[in-house]
Amino acid sequence: MADAEFLKSFDCSFRELHERSLRLLASAPEGDLYTKPRELTRTFAMFSFGEFILRSAAAVEQMSLGLTRKLWDDPFEWTLPESLSTKDAVAEYLAEVEAARTVCFTFLADDSVLEKKLPSPEKIRSIFEILVETLSRADHFQGRAAAVLQYFSDEKVVAR
């Protein structure tokens, strides 16, 4: 079996992302899960903590299902606030995403598969590129979730 140092690093990074999401979710008040900060006409559209934490997990789910089943659909429809209206429901979804990601990583035997190119939502990319882009996008959404959570909290929100 070839070396898997990059895969181990990716696995660890995705696992840490998942654990941070759980910590952030645990610190979020139930009533503010989908509360949006006030919107100003001169700024970008505001989203809630819950929407951002779901977008973070959805990026990982899309990657996992894309790599294992070639199903690159955006999980938008089954991650709506109406469907996941409580912290418990969001936590269940996060657990499902982590399970799908774990299964996905069992298909990636060693670092040599990272060079393999395959169709993804927009273009043909290497698995390495897909993992990097997904981790970056999911981390970005998670950071925005932490920022919104901080907006509603009197305590320092620690995501890292």
C-alpha cells in the first residue's frame, strides 16, 4: 500500500471541521438558530448561524456523495431550516454528513488516488482539488456561522 500522508491530513482536517461544528452548535441558543443579524441596504444578504452551519456541512455532503456515488446534487432541498428546525435535528444531519464523509474516505486507499481526475459539478478536477476546495468552502461557511453566533452572544465564541 502506498503512502497516505495527505489523506490522513485531509481526514483529520475534515474531522476537526465536524467537531468544531458540533461545538458551535452546542453553544448556539435554540431560539437563535435561524435568527439573522439586522440587514442594511448597503451590505450583502445576511444569513443565520443555522444556515451557515448547514451550508458548511452540505459542502462536505456534496463532496462525499460526489466522490462515492457521482451524485453532485446540492443538498439544499433537504437542508432547509424548515426541515432542520431544532439543534437536535441539525446535530443529526451533521452526524449523517460525517458518516458519509467517513465512508467516502474508506474508498480513498492511498495518496495516489488524489491525482485521479473526475467530473465534478463544474468541471473535471483531481480528487485533491475537490478535497481542498471543499475543505476551504466548508471552513469559510463555518467561520461565517461563528461570526453570526458571536453577533448574538455576550461571550467569546471559540470555533478553533
